[in-house]
Amino acid sequence: MNVSISGHHISITDSMDTAIREKLEKVERHFDQIQSIQVILSLDNSSAQKSHKAEAIMRVSGKEMFVQALDDDMYKAINEMADKLDRQVRKYKTKLESKKTQGAGRDGRYEDLTPADVAPAV
């Protein structure tokens, strides 16, 4: 998995880099077919109080997922961003697995048919 971390109006410290990589390991444990993750940390000065933003774009085969999180603390924003990404990954994986099991009856196996469907007509 290729992880790139960049900052917009903020410099990335070693502790931020470590925190991001540790949180993304959890995401990778749930889904191992991740091609790349691009993380962008930024400081938004447009509001009255400073707001830290963590965004991530994750690419898997055939799909791109985007999440963002805003918080007063950068580490809280990173944690929230990783949690959102983890939820999206688990939802995507569940969807893939359900498609795989739905297609099982089409290849000649009778797993999803009732005995009445298989019984010969008399």
C-alpha cells in the first residue's frame, strides 16, 4: 500500500506522520486490496477559530473513496478521518462479498435453490 502524506498551510511533523500510518494500518487489516492512499492535512483559517482538516483519497481496484474530517485538534481530525475511511472500507468489502455469494447459483451449483426447485417434474 502506497501512502502519501502532504500538508496545506501546515508542516507535517514526525508524530503526525506516525499517527496517520498507525491509523491506516487498521484500515489495511480490514481490506488488503488497497492500491494507494493520499492524505492531505490542512489548516483552515477562514472561520473565526482555526480548524484542522484531514482528508484522504483511497484507491482500490475500480473505486476511489474520499473522506474528510474537521476538528479543533489535528490528531482528533486524523482519528476521525481514519474511522470514516475504515467504515467505508468495511461497507465496500461487505458489498463485494454479498455480490460474490449472490452469483454462486449461476455457475451450476444449487446452493441458493430450494429442494422444490431442484426436484424433477413428475
